[in-house]
Amino acid sequence: MPRTAPPASGELFPSDSAARAHSGSDTGPGSDPAPGADAPLAERMRPRSLEEFQGQEHLLGPDRPLRPVVEGEGRLSSMIFWGPPGSGKTTLAALLAARAGLRFAAVSAVLSGVKDLRAEVARAEEARQMGRATVLFVDEIHRFNKAQQDALLPYVERGTVVLIGATTENPSFEVISALRSRARVFTLKALEAADIAQIVQTALHDGERGLGASGVGIAPEALDLLTRLAVGDARRALTLLDAAAERADGRIERAQVEAAVEARLPDYDKDGDQHYDVISAFIKSMRGSDPDASMYWLMRMLEAGEDPRFVTRRMIIFASEDIGNADPRALAVANDAAIAFDRIGLPEGKLILSQAVTYLASAPKSNSALNAMAAAGEAVREHGALPVPMHLRNAPTPLMKSEGHGDGYRYPHSHEGHFVPAQYLPDRLADERFYEPGDQGDEADIAARLHAWWGTTKRAPVRKVDKSGDGDGS
């Protein structure tokens, strides 16, 4: 039997909000009045069904977590959507509610106050007593403080509402554990270029809600640039498309897309020589420890609409390939920059990349990890699968122990300095050396430490591999 939810506390939800929550008494976005012709294109083209929704196949595809709801067979439970702007969090919540046959109500953690929440909970309780559940969608749920998030718990626990929260921030840090334990967390990804291109084409051909009635088309190079500038954000893509279409005469060209972002973009073909020349210059400038040149080439790529994720991937590789153990922090800096950029997006994300690039360019350099990888790989290919020495073999059973597995192994932690000289390579490679630390940064300390451990044992020269090219192909 339905139970009446307690009233929300006025102290928990600020009452000075100027905005009101949107609520729907039917099953989803289709229950609201259709956006007018003067509404932004992104709002007019909001998907009306899951079949129109682009992206997030890792959640919605066959055998994926939300597939049963998509097929109308699963029960919609409380969840939190974590993803970058424009990835479809709000739309997906509404469409899932519609597919599940639930009432949909939405509030914003930024704009909604106590009166909005009380009204939505009261309506949800009324609907529940009539046998219909409500999805309460809380946009930017991370903006609620701990007390405000605590106030949602009774309604979720009692089933007054099915909570769907949306956030661009990591729920592990921004959503209280009590809510996370009652809701599944799903990560939404930035849309792929193919998804963005499909969204743009749909808007161009839709005569009812999109630009189909205008007859405007788009040149392939303009579409390519627009999808790159969108950086996985459907809303941004449609906003740029709308602005470019206003400037077009029958067909959107590259110049109209450039004008839409109010900037003249450098000539840059992401599939042509310019693309590879500029990324090569970027890598070589960081390798050459020139932060000024590195920043120039970084901004050349970003201003031209290069996918920042392509750049961050190259930075992560560079951190290991060209800095390595000379400054092990460089890998963390590059990886953190990639994660932070995904959370922030453009344009503010450029600052994050700037910090990381200047750090990488200014760090001490070493390619010893690359050389060790190449040398060890050559040894594996040259000698094949050599047998594991007996003292290093696993001995989980008495039979294996009786056959000598593990005999003679000396446990380093039982010895002074947590080190004891031993042979860890196969017999045929016993004297081989693959890793030779450099003399820069932290590797100088590593070299001294290894010499103290192995100086009297490992005297063979380090295996050298003739690597044609300069490491990363740049």
C-alpha cells in the first residue's frame, strides 16, 4: 500500500530560486508542447524516441545494461548518468521513462528550490497512489550539497520516485555514498564523429523540426570540420549548424562553419599531410624541450578543430616514450589532463592541455623505456618461448614441489635492503641487459640504485636495437 512521503525540509532546499521545475504528467518528452519554430535547433531536434537517439551503444546496445528497458521488458530503477555536456543525459532519461511507461518530472539542482521539489514529490505521490510511478530527473545533481542530497533518500527508498541524476562531475566525489548505493552509475561517453555527423544530417533533412524546409546542404569538408569542432557534443554541433546555415547560400561551406565559431581557422586537413606534419612538429617540439614551440603547435591544432582527444592520446604516449622514468610524474600529468579535459570540454579545457604540454616539454627526457621494450621484444622474437627457470616456477601442489618447482627461490624481503642477487631471466638470456637508465632527472637515481644492486653481477652491455626512424613516427 502506498505510503505518504514526509514533507521536504525548508532548510535543506534554498527557497530563493527564481526558476521552476519542469514536470510532465505523461510519459516523457512527447508529453510537453513541441518547441516552437523560434526555439534553438538543438532543442527542436531533441530525439522523440530511443530509436532516434544517437550514441551510447555501450549502454543501449544488445546485451548491454539498459537494453531490457529499451526493449520494454526491463524495470527502470534509480540511476546516475555521468558524462560530458551534450552526451544526451537529459534526453536519455526522458526517453527511458517514456519507454518504461513512467511519468517524467525534472528539476535542476542549480535553479530549483524547495517549492519545486515539494510540488514534484507531492505530484509523484499522487501518481503513485493511482498506480503510476514517477521518474524524478535531477539535472546537475552534484550541485546539491550533502544535506540536500540526503533529503532525496526517503523518496528513493520508499519508491515515491525513481531517481535519475545527471552530472558532469565524478559521482564518486560529488554524490553522497548513500545515494550511490541506491542508484546504478552509468558513464555516458562523448559522441563519436559518426554519431555527430548523423545528427547533423538528420537536422538538415528534417522538414518538420530541422532545416529540411530550407533546402540547405553541407559540403563534406564543412561537415568534417563541424563534427571535429563539436568535440562529441550534440548540442554544440547543432548550435554550430544552425549558425552556419544562417550564413549559407544553398550549401554550407567551410567558411560558414568558421564564421559560426567567429574565428578564421587555419588550413588543416585531419586526413592530409598538414595533419601529420603539425602533430609531428608538436611531438618533436616537446621532445626537444621547447615549451614555446610546443604551445604554438598545440594551438595550431586546436584552433583548426583537431579532436583534442587525439592530442591527449599522443601526449600520454609521449610521456612514456620520451620522458619515461626521468620524470615518472609526467605520465600521471598527461593522463590526468586527458581525464580532466573530458570532464571540462572546450573552451576551458584548452587551459588544462596548456598546463600539461608545458610540463611535458619542460620535463627531463629519456627514451630508456622505449629502448628496453624494443630490446626485450627482439630477444623474445629471437629466442622464442624459453623455459621458466625452476626456482621461479609456481608450486601450488605437492607434486610440483616434488618436481623442483620453486626450489632455490630466495624471497627478497627476507634479506637486508629487500634485495638479494638472483637470476630472473631464462638460462639462455642470463647475462642479457635490456634497460639502461639515463642520466637525467629521476633516472640518475634509478641508475645508481641498480648499480648498487647489480653492479658486480650484471656486467654485460645493454642489448642495442637498431630502430630506424625516430621512435614515434613523428
